[in-house]
Amino acid sequence: MHPFSILTVGIFVAGYTTARWDLVTRLYELAIFAWDHDVFTRAVKGFAGVSIIFLAIVYPVSRIASREIVLHPRTGAGGISAREQLKRRGNGLMRIFWPSDAPSSPNPGVLVGWRNSDLDVLVVAILQDTRSVENAIRVGNLFRSSPYPIHRILERCGKSSLQVLGSVNPVVAPTTFNPASITCYTSPRSRFPHLFCPDTKEVMVQVILFDRPHPTRMQYISLAPISLALGDKADKSGKGFPPLDGVEAAEEREWERKQALVEKLKQHTVVRHSRAQKELLLPVIVDQINCSYELNALLQSNIGLIGTRSRRALSVGEHIVESASNLWDLILAWLWYIATEYIWPLQSRLFVFALIAHRAAGEVLLRILDWRLFPGHAALKDVSATAQQVDIRLQQFCYWPIQYLTLRKRKQTWQSITNSHPEYIRFYNSLWLVANDVIIGIALGSYIIENATFVAAQVDKILTAYTIQGLQATIIWLMDWPAGLKLNTELATFLGDLFLWVIDYWAGCMAMLRPYLPGIIHFIGFSSFAGATMPISLFSDLVSLLTLHIYSFYVAAARIYNWQLTIIISLFHLFRGKKRNVLRNRIDSCDYDLDQLLLGTILFTLLFFLLPTVFVFYACFAVARMVVIGIKAGLDTALACLNHFPLFALMLRFKDSRRLPGGIMFELRDVGNEKFPTVEQREGSAPTSFIHLKSVPLPLRAMLNEYFQLGNRISKHYVSPGVILCLITGRFVPPIHRKNLYSLQYSMLPKQRVGIYELWARVTEKDAKVGDGAYDLGLVNGGFGGNGYVGGGSGNDGYGHRRKGSGNGVGRVRVGRG
Amino acid sequence: MPPPPSALRITRPTPTTISFTVSTRAPLETISARVLHYLSLALRVVIASAILFLLWTKWELLYPSVEGGGVPKWLVSSWPGKIATLMAKGVMTRYLVPLAGGVLWLCARRGYTEESLLVLRGLGIQTTSSSSTYLSTNSTRFIPTTSIQDIFIHEAFKMFEVRFYLAIVVEGEQDVVVVFPSLLPSLTILEEVWRGARSCLYEPKT
């Protein structure tokens, strides 16, 4: 109680007693009178008697009753008719999910599945044994000899256990519709069941047929398309690197604008509907559909066991057969013991050490590749294609053990648990790409090594022909009135001589390099045994090194051209009697003196007439530069294809498209009631819609989404009006940042690689898991009883897995006894 | 350009399941319409196979295969084979191949557009658009009810006209999903669909 109200009540009581003091004295006298006449002792006796009766009779009875309720729960509505329930609930929509491979024979059976709410059921299995299914489910007989703990799969499916939902094709036709125990009729003519439900204007029926995905074939359905890229990065991957260029800034602005619009639209939503239970259950239902195949298989395998009596004692012949098979099992077990205890641990230890050593070496290399001279500067891998390629490979090697461990865990539980399927596709995709890469690389490398001198000669020839002689010829042509353009001879000669002189010097350098070229080609050939990507990236770097002079010519010519253009523009302002005000960023009018005007005009005329000469040289080098960029872009595309192409996913898409779910779709089916001839009440049946739930395979567009994004980004960067303006005015075209270009290649790798210590921990944990696997195999062999479990349980030395492992063992023992 | 004439077809097996289909094709209800439809399909198949056969013949003429391969003898000696050989000899490759490609593309083209909206209470909304050719599948998009924020009719500029459209706002997405995106039917149809979808999708308030 609030202190203030306590105070108020206190004041009131005190005031009342003082005001009515005579009443208080009367009460006091009454109490003394009652005490004298034994009123209090009699009251205490009565209270004690009632308490004894309560403790002795009522409390045990209530305990027994509650226990009985737990043991024998009343299914159904508890005395309230179905119609009454529906009335209380209002308009009802009965929803039934029905597997498409359910038997459609007219035999009677029992429906087993999940009841997600009163009017929402999902059928997992139709069991032909109608007698004691309900009891068997409760006791757990139907889950006997399940390969993995049953609770894992049930937890995934909304934590509710399987129930008997009703019956199919019962011998005795029901009279009323009871949602707690539905009745369905199947007919060989249709895959859809017919629900017995007389039309009472209160209930409508949705029958949804689903195709069960096959979990051991790794099929599954999902609401969202499967993501081939690793989702641990922000959705705008590859962004946020310091040199944000204009394209990215524009994208960012657009994103923010749209976000603001989304917020605005939220406020425009007038009616906000609360989420109904059925709508929220959709993800759970998807999981249940994914799990239904394995559960159905388990139930069907156990249905023969229920109702049978316990095993009789073995006959003598059976004893002999069993002991003979046990002897064989014993020998096998002994061999297995030697293999697991001595050979396997040694090998795995050695392998783990090799793995960790390799990881440590990789870490050192990765650190070197990622080292920056100053923070914010480009690292080695941002500059060189080779360094980047090595970085990608090393990161893949670092990630593979982790991926492998994740995939091993997948094997140790129900196949229906589909969390790691995208990881599986990524893992095998990268393995396949690396294998492909190595195979192509070996072919390429052996060719290069065998013909090293020839290749070197060809490379030298091409380089000389195009980057030296071709350039020289072009410059000489430009110096001599090209294509009839009458350029300024003196300036053209000056510029041409300048460039020719530098090219001569460069040619001298190349001549010094020439003897080493076969060696370099040999090296490239050897490097290609590590994959075809290595020679390609090395070649890309070689191209950028050997065309360094073109790059510097381009920069120089662009600089000169740009200066001249700027000067001409400002002189043009002077010519018009204006000038540019940099403080206000506008053009002001200005009174120039006569001599200023005269000099400016003369200079303007001079520079204007010299502009074509400079422009011709600039255009020449800009085109050469663009060609080099194009060659490098082609090589980079080849690298991207070899490193990232979703080969495995494409193969899966054609082999079994249900392994790559891209969402779900519903198809409205027109199934007339006349297909169910056995039902007498078919005329008066409640309105029913028949819907087929299908899985949509991932579209090719989504599979190659990363490539489309990359193409989009490149085209936005290079084929934009800004870049063309830069080219025309001679400003430097900023090359697209490698980080942006290669966000594609890193999309299948985690952002933060796992550290060496963590890898060590997880790999040694893998050892424990291998032990687990061994005792699982022992279980399958069926040779040992509880001993196998005990051995397996104590053999664990992993990190938090011991508890789980022994828990499994205990669970299985219990199930086995049951 | 006036919008293509489109008709609305509603399938309503129960009040909680409605399918709205807008199509530029008349429904195949009469027998003559159905026969015409199947005849046109058969004609397309015949033309496409003839074109493929012509291309095969041309290939054989250009690169004759060894004995046992290539076009079977009986096919060459029959009258379609003779016509194909004549045409393949008469037309140059540089004209034949693009022409054949164009005819094949015309054969595979679907002559109509059909877009539909399926509303399922308790599950969600599904939009379907027919593909432009018979070779590719329809594109569907299912939106669970829990992620539907709103459904509304709005208007927008398209070229030089103002068109109404029905849009679904999906929570957590920056773009609205336009229903019937390529047909953009008239306002009366949209209103009917909008009312039907809203009444079907949500449970009535008691």
C-alpha cells in the first residue's frame, strides 16, 4: 500500500477511536465476556478439525486427480460441442496442411501431426494401425530407435509434440465436425483429401497440399531465397572504405532518401492490423514441412512395433546364430578399437598440427599483405592483383576448416535441420573452383614452361611492337600534320621530341630487362601450378609495370592539356570583361585596363591556336591508357570468374532445383467435390479451397546477382557523364577502387577470419566429435549395449561437448529400455 | 498509348481465398476459343520444328558429317526434306540464321499478358506475372501477411499519362510491390481488387 494511504487510514482509525471511546470500551467488555465463556477455545478446536479434514482427504484427492489428468488427458472440447466452440470463436478458418505423398487409398488410418492451434493442423503421417497410436505417441514407442534425439527436431518445429489429429476414412462415419479430432476422406482420384465438415456457415476450410522436401537429398523449402553470399557483412558490402567516390556517395544519398520515404509511409498506414496467430506461425510451418519427411519415415518404421508383445526368449538355434554374429561383431569391434585408439588419433593429431602450422604461416602472410605504411593508405593487396589473389586464397584456406567443422556437425543431427545448407553449397563451390583453377593452371603452366622461350619472345615482341615502336610511330605521325590537321609544327615537334626521348630511355630499360624475361615467364609458369589465377594476376601486374611509361605520359599530357584549358577559360572571362570570384564561387564583372585586356587577348589567341596540338597528344595517350585499363579489366573479369563463379550452385540448379529454394508459391486448384463419391454429405460440405504449396527454385538472375552488381558498379563508375567530362577536360579519371571491385570475390568469405587459437580449440573439439562418431557407428553395428554409451560418454574430452554427448547417451539408454 | 483492354476474372472458392486475374486474353470458356487456342499452339510447334529442321539441313550442307550421322535419309528424300534442302541452298547463312532466330522468337512469344493476385487469409498475398515467352516460367512473389504493412491504390506518371496502380507495402523493404505491374488495369478493376483483397486478407473484427 502507498505510505500516504497508510497514514490516512491510521489517522482515521485514531480519530475514530478517540471520537467513539465508549464503543471501544464496549468491545473490550465483549471480548472479556467471550473469553470467560470459552468462545475462543471452541473456535480454535473447530479450525483444527477442518484443517485435519482438508489435509487428510481433500488435498490427497486433488493431487490424485491432477496426476490422473496428466496421465490420461481428456482430448477434445471437454463437454462443449464443436459448434459451441466455433460460435465462441467467431468465424473459423480450418487450415490443413497435407503431404502430397500421403497414401490415397480408401483404407482407414490415423492422422498424426502437429496441432499449431485449434483450427490449424499439419499432417505428418497417416498410420494404418488405428488401435493404439495415441498411447504409443504419448509413451514414445513411435519414436523408438530414432537415430538422433527426437527433441531436437521437435524444438525446431515450434516445441510442440506430435499428436493424433483425427482419422482418415473411418469405418463409422462421424455425425458432427469436431476440430479436435478431424475426419478426412481420401480417394485415389485426387491427391487432395476431403475433410468431413458439414456446412454450418461458421467454418471454412483451406486444404493446403505440400510436396515434402527430401532432407537426405538436402532439399528444403524456405520463405526467403537462399543466399549464396555470406551474410555477415553489411548489406552494402565493400563500402565505407575511406576513398568514397561520387558513385557511392550518390548511392548512399538515394538509400537515405528512400529510407525517409519508408518512414513517411509508415505514418500513412491508417489501419494497423494485429498479427493473428495463424499468420505468425508461417515460419514454424515451413520448418515443420521440412522436418516432416524424416519424422514420417521414423513413424512408419515404428508403426509395426506398437501393440506387439514383448519379445519371447530366444530358441537354441537363434542363440547360436546370435552368438556367431556376435563373434564376428566382436572381431570387428576389436579391429575398430585398434584403429580408433592408436592409428586414428595419431594421424589426426599430426594433421591438426600441420593445419595449425599452415594457418600460422598463412596468418603471417596475410598480415604482410594487409600491412599499410600509414593508416588510410593502400595496402599491398589493394595495389597488386597478385597480392590480392594470394590474399583470397589464404583467406579461403583459413575458412575451410571452420566450414568443414560446421558441415560435420550437420551430419550429427537430423538432416531436416537446414541451417548449414548454404554453407555446404559455399564450401563445395569454393573447393570446386579451386580444383578447377588448379587443373586449368597445370595445363597452362605446363604449356608455358615447355615453351618458355617462345612465350617470352612473343611477349617481348608484342610489348615492343605496341608499347614502344607503335607509340613511337604514332608520335612521329602526330608531329607531322596527322590526317591533314595543320597543327603547330614547333609545339608538336617539341612535345613529340620530349615523349620520344622518354620512350628511348624506356626502351633502353626494356633492353636491359630482356635477358631476364624467359626467367620471369618460367616463374609465371611455375606459379600456375597454384592455380590459373596466379599467372593471370601476375600477368596483370606485369602489364601494369611494363606500361608504366604510358601511364606517366597520360598523366603528363593530361596535366598540360588541363592547364591550358583552364587558362583559356579564365582568359575568356577576361576577354568578356569578367573574372571568376573564387570566394563567392561566381563570375563577377571586372574593369580591366587596356594593357591587361590587350595582353590577355593576345595570350588567349595564342593558347587557343595551340590547343589542338596539345589535345592531339593528350587524346593519343588517353586512348592508350584506356586500352591498358581495358586489358586489365578483361584479366580481372577472368579472375573474378575463376574465383567466384557459382559453378556448384548452377550445377545444383539443373540437377535438383529443390536444393536451391528461392521462396514458396501457392497454386489455387479447382478440385470438385464430386471426386469424393464415398461421402454422403458431400453436397452440404463447408466451402473448401484447395491450394498447392510449391517451392520456387532460385532464379538464375539471383544466382549471378553479384556479377550484375559488379557490372552495374563498373558501368556507373566508368560510363557516367562525370567520367566523360573528366576525359574531355583532361582531368584525371580516378580508377575504381580495388576494394569495390573485389567485394564480389570476398562475398563468400567472412569479414573477420577465425584466429589461430580459436581454430585450435575448434579442431581439438573436432577430435572429441570424432570419438562421438565412432560410438555412433558402434551403435549402428548393434554389438554393444549400454557399454558402448558409457565408453563414448567418458571418451569425450572436448570443451562443452562432453555434457551434450553424455546427455545423448543417457537419453538413448532410456529410449532403449522403454 | 491507351492501356490494353484487360478483363478481371475472380475465382473465389471460399470467402477466405480469392484469386484475381487480369488478362488481355478472353477466358477459354467457349469450345471455339479453346480449339483456336490449341490450334495456334500446334501451329507454333510445327513452325518451330520446321525452322529447326531447316537450320539442321543448313548445318549439314555447310559441315557434312560422316556416314551414319546427320539428317536421316528418309527425311531428306521426303518432301519437307527436299523443300528444306532447296531453301538451305538458296539462302545465305548470314540471312538465314537471324531470320530463323526471329521466327523462333516469334513462335515462343506468348500472345497475351496475364497477371494475377492470390489472397489467402492466414498466409499472405501472392502476385504472379506471366512470362513474355512460353520458354520461361511465370514469376511469382509471395508476401506473408506478417510482412504486409499496407495495401493502397495510388497514381503515378507513366510516359505522358497518369495511371492508377495497386501497391503493397512490404515491411523492411524500400520499394513497394506493384500488383499487375505491366497491365496496370483501370481504376474500377483496381478498386474491386483492393476491396476484395482487404476483406479477404484480414479476419473480420468482432
